[in-house]
Amino acid sequence: MKVLMINGSPDVKGCIHTAFVEASQIFAKEGIETEEIIIGPKDIRGCIACNHCKSTGKCIFNDLVNETAAKLEEADGIIIGSPVYYGNPNGTLLSFMQRLLYSTTADLHMKVGASVVSCRRGGNSATFESLNQFFGISGMPIAPSSYWNDVHGYSSEDVYRDEEGLQTIHNLATNMSFMIKALHNQEKPQMKKEKRTDFIR
């Protein structure tokens, strides 16, 4: 069993990474492997709605999006993490996730999803809500915690001082582990696939 942790922070050792390290320790105790994928400092462009992926199964821009898409099939869970930028997720992460989920042929139905947010003061709940939109449209159940999954502070050191935030991350990883194990090797319910409108050009 494996969880992909997609880090949208440009600071590779910053607040989101720190939260992921804390979650990884819980996952390890539960026998679940983790892999952190760093997105924040990468040059990731947005989707151009060319629909190249509909005929090839891959995004026309052959970058980290296509590399990550190959890992989605074997993952049992996905956590997306982002700092708050003007009350929203990091723009690079949004471009990455939109291209990734639009172009992938991986079956994400009943893989467990969760999001983690870091902020200095505010904007956390709006960012948290925005990231969770990716899961519902993909048929992925969202793992809960004891609060919104956010850590407060400007640095990794600040996160370690946020005891309530750390407890929330620990509870998230515990609950997500339970859900992944409960769903592992279970037969998925059959869903009718309704036609969805493609990205508008």
C-alpha cells in the first residue's frame, strides 16, 4: 500500500514538507509506504485544452505531470499539500493537478484523498476547500481528521510549535491509513460514467 504526497510548496523543506514528514511517520507505523513529489519550484505550465491526451493518454507537455501519472495506478491514496497564496493554493500546484487529473487514464475511483494546507494567518479553509475539489470529481473518498488539515507558521520550526496542527496531521494519517486498509482489495462499486464537458477553449 502506498500514498503519493504531492508538495506544492516552493520551499522543499518548508511547512508542507514538515507536515508530510509527520504524516509519513504515522503511515510507516501502519505499514504504508509514502513518496513525496515536489512540485512547487518546478516549471509547470497550465493546461491549454488541446485534448492531445484524449488520443494518446498522456499530456502533450512531457514533464513531471506524465511522470506522476504513471504512479497514480499503483497508489492507494493521494495527499495534496499547498501553502496559502492570496487565499488560494499555489498556482504551480493548480496547473499541475489540473493537467494531471485531466490527462491521466488511471482509475482513481475509491483511492483515498486528502489535502494539507499551511498558512501564516488566514486563507487556510478556502485553500483546503479548493484542493478537495480534485477528489470529489475523481470518485475519491476524502479522509477526515479532527480539524481542517492545516499547520500554521512561516517556517518548519513554526510548524513544530503548532501542537494542534501537528495533532491534526497525525489524526489525518491515522484515519487515512484505516480507510486505505478497509478499501484495499475490495471490489469497487460499479459507477455509470456520464459524459462530462471537456475543458472549454
